[in-house]
Amino acid sequence: MNRLVKSVAAFSMLAFSAAAPAQGFPSKPIRIVFPFVAGGSSDIVGRAIGSKFQEILGQPAVVENRPGANGSIAAEFVAKADPDGYTILVGSIGVFSINSALFKDLRYHPLRDFAPISLAVTTPNVLVTKPDLAAASLKDLVEFAKKNPGKLSYCSSGTGSSDHLTAELLKQMSATFAVHVPYRGGAACQTDLMGGQVEYSFQNLGAVTNYIKAGRMKALAVTAKTRHPQLPNVPTVAEAGFPDLVVTSWQAAAAPVKTPREIVARLNDATVRALRSPDIRERMNQIGFDVVASTPEEFGKFMKEEVDRWTRVVERGGIKPE
């Protein structure tokens, strides 16, 4: 009996010690790290989430931009931070999936080094062309590329970016070839597309919607399962005959991998409540983001699928970082 009492007491102490960090969490500000410069998608989404932490968690968020190396500098920093819930990363599809496919010497791995908190928002890419391109549909573009291999060029915001790999995926699916012209950011790519220096590109919908509506670009398809309310007359890639070309660019939150589950649950609850608050949801929708606000488990499953998908695309395309 004595041994049983001791065992029960030991188990109780273990359970208490595991739950204790969550009971007092948070007791100080939470640092949210972004892997890119201020004003980008990760920065916008992360600051929106953090703006609600004081109200929801009773502690403010302290935001920090750590740009460089395709987001790897910030990701490695957070991966190696104390797993106590006070340092989290809000990053993109590149940080949480594409980098692991593209860089062989990466000093972090998203599936190994992070505890998923939530898939925050998604936005589809849209296939856009220069205004006077003869192709009126995705099918037209593919047919032209097949008849004129190497005569089309497409721009991207950089090698290994979401827009680059979406175009690479189309090339692989359609057995076509076009010349890739990488830029240092989406803005320069968009400028040259409107100027006719390149023929087409896959760009984040929110970044080019106004250009499309003004007639400065032509939209052929959105890489979503359903048509987007911002561009209701533009067909989906599935309607255009490419159902496997559904691609979303996305932003998500994660903590160091050994962060206690109870603390991850608190962070998830705060993140979800922030994203679903009417003012934040409206702000996200206005700039072309669809709020997801997933569970940690849902984001973990999604992240693995994305890592696997883009690893296949990079390997088949023989894509190397610049």
C-alpha cells in the first residue's frame, strides 16, 4: 500500500510539473519573429495576430523582423530559442516548406524543429500575362508553349519562391518549357510583366488584383479550388483542366519543437481568436487573404503535405538555389 501511495504521489507531481508552465503562461510579453522585412505578408499577418495578445492573453506581443537567407535566419533563431512559448515564428510557405526542399545545407527543418501552432491565412496565386498576349486562357498558353518551346518567358519573385515553383509545376504537368526570369521580389516582376518584358507569371492574388482590374495585366486562372470573389470572372485551374495545379501561398505560426503542448494550445487559442475577430478578418480579406485559423494538428498535417509536394517539384525540375 505504501508503495502504491508513493507511486500515485510521484505521478501527481509529474502531472503537476507538466501543467505548471501552462498555468502561469504567459507572465511576460511574447516575442513574434518575422523572417522578412516590415510590410510583407508575414509581417502583416503576424502583427495582426499580435495586436490581440494583450486583450486575449493579458500580455503584449513584441514584434521583431529578422530578414535574410530566404527566411532561414529567423527560422533557425526561433527553432533554437527556449521552448517556453515566449518566442514564436510567423512565416510563409517558403520558410515552412519550400526551403527544406531547396536548400540541402539548411540549418533547421520545419517538420523536425517546430511545434505547429496554426495555419493562419492562405491566398491563391493567379496566372497573369502581359496585357497584349494573344492567349485568352490557360489552355491557349499551354498550346502556344507546346508549339513554340522556349519562346515564352515567365518572371518570379526569386528562385524557389511560391510563384516560381507554381510555374515550374505547370511546366511539369503540361510537358512544356518556358524561360524563367527571377527577380528580387514580386514588385519588379510585376513591373516588367506590365511593360511586356516577360509574358506571364503566377503572382499572389492580393498583390495584383488592382492591376488586373485596371487592365494592366490579363488574368487567365486562379490556383484555387473555387473562383475568388475578388475576380469572379476568372476561372480556376481546375476549370481550365489542371485540377492538380491548386496552389496557395500561406502564412502560419509555430513555436520551438519542445514547447509544452499546453502552451501550444494557449497560443493556438489566442491566434485563432485573433484571426477570427471581425476587424482582423475584414482586414485580411481586404488584402486578399482567406482566414484559416487551424488547429496545431491540422497545420502539422498540412505542412508535411506541402514539404513533400515541393520536394518532388524541386527534384523533378532540378532546381538549384541562386
